[in-house]
Amino acid sequence: MLEAVSNTQPVTQAQTTETSASQSAKEAADENFNLFLSLLTTQLQNQDPLDPMDTGEMTNQLVQFSSVEQSIATNSNLEELISLTNSQSSDNAVQYIGKEVEALSTAREFKDGGTSDWRFSIAEDSPEIKISIVDSSGASVYSETLSEDAGTHDFSWNGSLDEGGTAADGTYFLSVTALDADGEPVNTDVRTFGTVDTVDFTSNPPILLVDGLPVSLTSVTSVSEPKDEGS
């Protein structure tokens, strides 16, 4: 499998811009502080001994400059920490390439002659589970009712439409609504699964492309090695 990693340049450019801005601010503060010390020294050397300058004002100015320098140093440290965190997140994301993942997502691609497969969980036994397949415009194109025990279940759709015929190729979404024996709603979640073939770094956190569809890194619920062909 070709391991593709896309759009790493924007991350590098952003990090470079942040570092440059922080360095410029520090250099400006250093220059102003040195100028202040030079002027202060000159003023002290030439002050009237009978009318010395107000030391309270001088102290306040020194404190203000010190506070500015500390703020710039803090911002610089935070930028370095953020940069390190982003770098680690990117490194972790790359390790997903070629792996099988399961993630919280309702989207799947459908191609004529194939199937779209999802996995859903219900918190309690449910005698009435309404399954709906929704197209990219939000219209329901297929529905059926199931009865399942609490737990995780697989659902496969072959593209059949309620009105007859087969769905066009494209992205479809699974909606699952479950009720218990008393007609009360049951908690559900829907997951997609597949192979990570690309990592997109233009978002933070990075986006995984799983069988061609975007999945947020934070939505991944499990990772495993790909199964051998024929196993």
C-alpha cells in the first residue's frame, strides 16, 4: 500500500511564522529595555544632587519592563509547547497509515455492485430499531426496522432504495433510532471502520482518510493491524 501523507507544508509554515513573531517581539523588548537603561544611566549621571529624580517612578518603569519581558518569555514557552504537542500529534497520526481503525462516524461510500458497512451499538435490548440510510442532501433513501439485544451489531446495505432500484454511487449516512420495551429512547452510537490510507495535516487535530472518507483523529475508538487477505 502506498503510504500517503498530505499537506505537511502548511504546518511547517505556521510554526515558522509563530517562531518568527515571538523572536521579533523579544528582540524589540530587549532593544527598548537597553535604550531605557541607557537613558536612565545618563539621567542618573547628570541629575541635580539637590533635586534627585523620583526613585519610585524609576522603580515602576523597571517593574513594567520586567513584566513585559516575562510575558514575552511565557508566550514563547507556550508557543514551543504547542509546537511540540502538534508535532507529536502529527507523528502519532502518521502511525495510523495502513492500520484498520474503527471510529465514531455515520458516513460511508457506496459503489454499485458493492455494499456499505457500518457498526452500531445499543445500550439496552431494543424490540424496535429504526435504520435509515440518508443521502448527502439529507433525504432518507432506505429504511428498515430491526430488533436486537444490547451490544454491538453490524449493518450492511447493498444500495437498495425504498422506491426500488439501486442507489447512485456516493456518500451515504446511517441513522439509528432505538426504543426499549416501554417505548423509551435507547442510547445508540454509529461507527465506521476501514483502512487509513492518508493523513491530512491541514486540520488540528489531523484528519485520517479512511477508505477515502475523512475521520477525525479524536473520533477513533480502536486501531488494529490489517487482516491478511483470505483470513
